[in-house]
Amino acid sequence: MATPSSLPAVMAALAANTLVTLLKFVAFFLSGSGAMLSEAIHSAADTGNQLLLFIGLKRGARQGDEEFPYGYGGERFVFGLLSAAGIFFIGCGVTVYHGIEGLRDPHPTSVNVVTFVVLGLSFLIEGSALLFAVRSIAAQRGSMPFFQYVREKADPASVAILLEDGAAVLGLFLAAAGIVASYHTGSPVWDAIASILVGLLLGFVAIHLVTQNRGLLIGMAVPDGVEETFVRVLRERPSVRGVRDVKSRRITPELYKLKAEVTFEPAFLAARLDQALPPQPGALSGVEREATLRTVADGALRAISDEIDAIEVAVRAVIPEAGHIDIEVDHHLEERRAEGTQDHAPRRAPAAQMWD
């Protein structure tokens, strides 16, 4: 399996957050600021979460084997789910708890030039990591609008880095605002409020990432338009008479599984079998009958096999992510028509019409 495109962004964010975590803890010990402690915890949680994402990407890149024939891509979503849980319980939970304690039992903070130097350095480092993440996604999106790509097709690890770095930059603004307000008013309440807001921001990010990774673990369908393109390619084949029971799944953001039941056109098979029939008169009678039937059967199997191979090539030409394509041969089209049943009812409009 190819190396995930999100790996460079994850490594950059991991390095940036490790450095920022150290800076923020130094600033907290010097100032005693609750908002700065919240920011330090935030960055420490981000560092741990990005380490989990890195492990998931590396383990998920392994090739399939006898035990897991479709590969280990799902490990990316398992570790992404663990990372999101870490953001929620450590980043959000601890930060909000600390802010509430700050409101219940306020303690004066010691704010000095070191505090603002650390905030400024942290902003530059976190902002650089965020910019790197944005540029990495922009380089992958092609002609698709940026936010549509993030919603529908981007690697969850890339989305996690984008959201975590964005929350980190916004959290720095909130922390700075709380520290400045506490400094000018002399009340530590503003610092505690900033801490709670940073925690709630992390909670929002965590819930979004949990929802996304949960969907991919369960078996989310391919992005909008891909399934319809798959059916269109099938219907354009002269050999195909009908298509039904189309299903899809994202194994990873770079690898899809597509499945459909296909009814082949009898005229197509008849033309192929005519080429396999021996030209001798009486080939279907007498002692030659069994050999002729074997030849015809072999020709039918070869015709269907070759056509399925050609269909897979045609599908991958327009859907490069289609790593696994399952074409099932179906021969009950006429019976279903007689009963008034539909050929294929896909999951999205306007594709929710009969494909045949």
C-alpha cells in the first residue's frame, strides 16, 4: 500500500507541537497562568495525538496478507479514533476542569514579558504547521474546492492535523486575550474563562474526528459521484445489458472497494461463442458433440472473464482509487422486469433511477 499523503503533515505537526509544548510549560511555571497551563496541556495532548496518528499511518501502510487480505488501512482509523478520544478526555476534559477550578478558587497570575514571548513563538510555530497542513491538502485536492475536499475526500489524518493546528492557533488567541484581560483588570477570572473556551474548542474538534473515524471504521461509502461514475462506465460497455445492487466502501482514502451485479448482453456472448464453434457441419451431434460443448463452454467462460478484466481496466482509468472491483454475473434481469422490480436503486439522487 502506498505511503499516505498526510504523513508529511503529521510529522511536521508532531515536531512543531513537541517544541511548543515545552515552551508553554516553561511559560506556565514562570507565570502561573491557568490559560497558559491549558495551552500547555492542549499542546501536550496534540503531541500525543499526532504520535498516535503517525503510528496509525505507518501501521496502516502495510500490505495485505492471508489474515487481512484487504490490507491494514483500517488501522489508520483505529488510531485516529484513539487520537480523537485523547483530545476529548485530556485536551478538553482537563482544560475545562482547570478553568472551572480557576473560577471557583481564583489565584492571581504573574504575567511578564516571557509569557508574551512564548505566546508569540508558539503562534509562529503553530501557524507554520497550520500553513503546511493547508498547503499539503491544497496540493492533493486537484480541481475540487478546498472545503469540499476536506469534507468528502481528505485523509482523516490530514483533517485531524488541520483541525488541531487551527484549534491551536485560535486557542493561542483566546489564551492571550484571557491573560491580557486578567493583567489589565487584576482579576484572574478572565484567565479561567479563556481556559474553559480553549477546552470547549478542543471538545468540538474531538467530537468531529470521532464521528468521521467511526464512519470509516463501520464502512463509509465512496465520495459523492464516484459510485455514479462506476455505474456509467459499466453501462457504456456494449457487453452490459443491466446493472444492479451497486455497493461501495472506502477502505482508505486512497483505496476503494466497488461491487455490482451485471447482466451481460446475450448478443455479445453469442458473437463470442460463434467464434468458438467449430466450422464443421454436425459438430453438435455425434461423437464430436462433447468436444464441441467443451469448446463452447470454454469460450463462454473466457469471454466473460476477458470482459470483466476489460471492465476493471476501464473503471480504474477514471477511478484510480478502485483497488478492489467485484463484478458478479447476474442472469435474472428479464424475470425481474416481468415482476416489475427495478434494475438498480442506488443511494443518491438523481442516480436513484433504474440504470438499465
